[in-house]
Amino acid sequence: MHLDPPTSPYAESLLVHFRRVEFLKQEALRLPSLGLNQRQLCDLELLLNRAFYPLCGFMNQDDYQCVLEKMRLADGTVWPMPIVLDVEAVMADQLVPGRQLALSDQEGFLLAVLTVSGTWKADKRAEALSIFGTDDPAAHPGVQRLFSETRDWYVGGRLEGLHLPQHYDFPELRLSPSETHRFFAQRGWRNVAGFQTNQPLHCAHKEMVLRAAREAGASLFIQPVVGHLRPGDLDHFTMVSCYQEFIKAFPRNMAHLGLIPLAGRQAGPREALWEAVVRKNYGCNHFMVADDHGDPLTHDLEQRFYPLGAAQDLVRGLEAETGVRMIPLKPVAYVEDKAQYVVKEEITADMTVKDISSSELRRRLEFDLEIPDWFSLPGVVVELKKAYPPRHSQGFSVLLTGLSGSGKSTLAKVLFVKFMAMRHRPVTLLDGDIVRRNLSSELNFSREHRDLNVQRIGFVASEITKNRGIAICAPIAPYEQSRRIARDMISQYGGYVEVYMSAPLKTCELRDRKGLYAKARAGLVTGVTGVDDPYEPPVNPELTIDTTELTPNEAAQEVLLYLEEQGYVR
């Protein structure tokens, strides 16, 4: 069991003395090494700085099993979330109890040494059922990530930290638990209410947290999550800049802003309880909990995965053990008649309620429309506009997908010329053959490598889009999953237009300029899409174009008209 003995009001970090650092660096040269992914780095940082107190390392199997079954560590301490180090089977085979493992960041910088207490193969279905309440990846994104991103073997052991992961951004906001304890004590904040978020905050959020804090007689510690972005999230710098503007709206000496590198699991009630325990380690004795806290479907107002109020009930029921009082966040709405926010449960039928959804907010930003002061703080709007410029100033990517011979490359070349003639954005052509030759020359045509090729194209296109350019991508991209990954990577930075070149196989074979289909029919080559390898048509493309009867210029005109209609070109 990896627990510390009783300590003072806050626990110091697991970072070792500088003389021990030099010894461990020398030892690490002879140790097996593991480069941590972003999720693991978040867990490691919060273990080392004691935000995950009383853990002093990754859980062993006994603690892990108790957490799944009882939301407690083996000694009975409330702890609802497994914190384990996942590794490949080859690595697990090397890690007998007592052996040490060097842990580094993604650039190979040594951060910590783990003394192994044991390894075991995860039962992911049992874990999913316990933590998320389902083992269906399609029903819950947390389950999907567990099955697809988490390795099959777990390692437990005690940590010795050499360095925290390096951050050069917003260092003044990255407070450790010991620093927040001192900060609160210096200001005489006896009661502190923690509030965690991973979304931009607007006027409604301000009203909710102010009401909750005043009812509890507590100061506010607003602690947004950073460091583990998901598709669709705003970029890190925009988010933090928005939070810095948001905190200015509170009375002086009432609220403080900090950042936490927490890799959330979206586990509903367990998530809320976990966050409450972590907030206690940061010095909060109150924690604000929404009725849909930690729900993966929290933005779907018609449906929730977990019962409304379940998270609040769980945190409230364990207040005596955790030492954290649950403060319910009561949703509010703007009532035009009163020109103020009112708790939703107090709104009557004769009141005129106004709201702007997240999709409507993005539309207004992209089309440079007014965002009223009652909805968002002016400083927040200024920061959001930097991330969402008008569409005609955004970058965008056009992905042309279809069989060989469907007209992708020809249409891509025509679009390239037309975009270049507009002279308002840099344009990059990522044709399938060009990418294969210059970016993916070592890849074959297995499904795995075809997916990897499309993901590489998606990454390059996302960088072009992020920097306000135009990327024209023309791979075959036969599989829906890899196209969806490319869409997720690109669309968080700007526009994404998927064009399905739907010319039938018969037409494509008649155009067989490369002789590819003829070779496949003669048995000279295998793995040809449309012949002996499947093509999965796009589920919901922005455009479908059959070039059987269209000239390349006519097809290009359809794409340009769509882009003009959507506001990307003028």
C-alpha cells in the first residue's frame, strides 16, 4: 500500500533532496525507462506535488481492487479513482517487485523513479463497469479511452520525484497544494470553496458561483483544468486568458485563480468525489458540485448518462469522512424582464428567459455578430474572438476522399490554383501520392498503415489550419475511423470540409491512368481499394460529388460555392 503516515495540515511534495537527485540520475542510466503520455504526466505531477495525497505512488493491486469495489483504498480511506501506471506487456515482464523504473516526459527528460511493488493485467471490462457504470465504448467516451488508449498491464510502486513536469506557461497560476495552503492562511481564508471547470466561463457561471460561495460564507478558489485537451476543446492559451478575464469580475480578496493538470475521466459521481478529495488537498473545505457533474453528456440537455443529482448525493454523503462540504451549484438563467439572472427553479411561466447555446456562441464569433453583455464579460469575448476570428479569416482544410480515379487529384489541383489566385491565405496541396512519397514512404498498404497515413495528413492539415492557411488533402482515405480522427484534429482549429468523390468503381476503372485496377484484376497486386480492399463511404460528408458527368472546373465550382455559403471565402 502506497500511503503516507499522518502529516501536518498539508503534505510536502515527493521530490527528493538535490543530493538524492544526482544519485538517481546515475542509477537511471541502468534502469528500464518509460516515456509518459499526456494523461500519465498529469497523474505523475499530481502524485509528486501531493494533490493525490495520501497516495505516494501508483496504486498496487490491493488498493486498485478496493477502489473499484468500494471507492476506498485498502486501509479504508475514501478514494474513488484508480491511479495506476499502464504499460505494455513487454515492459511488465521486466518489472519484478523491487525493480526500479525511470519515468520521463515525452522528450526523454527524467522526472521520477518508481520502485515497483507489483504488476498485473487489467480487467478493463470490470474496471469500466465499476468506474463508469458501463463497458460499452460507444455509450461512454471514458470507456472508449480506457479500451483504446490505456495499455493492458498495470504497475504499482512508490515514487521518488526528481523534477515536476516542466511548464513555461502561466507559472504564477500553477500552484502546488502546499502553496495554496499558505496562500489561504496568509489571507485569513478559513472557509474556501473550490470550483473546477474545463470550459469558458460566462456571466451565468459568475452568478452561480457567487451565490454558492455567499450562501456557504466561503472565499472562492477557481481552479480550471489544463494539460489534457480533447477534440473540440479551445486551445490552452485562449482558455487561460478567458479565466484571467473572468476572475477580474469578482470582489477583491474574495476569489483566486489557479490551474490544475488533471486528466479527467468523466466518471460522473465518482469524478465529483475524486475532485472534492483533491480540492481538500489544495486547502478547500467546500466544493461546488453541479447536478450533472462529471457527466460525459453534460452538454446534451435532453439526455444525461448519470442520474441528475447523483454526483451531489455522493459527495454530500461522504462529507464527514472527506472533510469537504458539498455546495450544490444551482443553474441560473437570464430573465429579460428583470434584466438579471434568476435561479431556474424560481422562474415562472410569465418570465422571458434568454440564452445563447455554445454552438450559437461559436456561430456569432465566427460570423462576427454581437454577443450581449448579459451573456459574457467583455474581456472574455475579446479573448474568444482571438480564437474564433470571422470565418473569412480562419484557416480551413478540404479533404477529398474516394476511390483511385474518382477525380480527387485533378479537383485538388484546380482548387489549388483557384485558392492561390485569391491571394488571401497560404495554400498547401497534400495529394495522396505526394504525401506517400515525402511523408509516409516507409508505410505499406495495411489497414493500420493506411490509417496512420491519414492521421499524418490530418496532423499536417491541422497545423496549416491553425496558422490560418488552406490545406487541400486528396488521399483515398478508405476508412471512416481515420477520417473522423482527421476531422477532430483539424476542426478544433478552423474549418473542415469533407468531400466524397463518389464516382462509381466502373468509371474509376475506365480512367485507370496508373494501371492499378488492371494489375489488381490480373492478380499482379493486392490490397487495391475497391477491388480486394474495402472503401467505407463517408457517413456525413459536407459535399458529395460524382465526377462522371462533371468537368473538374464544375466540380471545383461546387466546392467554392459551399465555402462561400459557409463564409470561408468571399
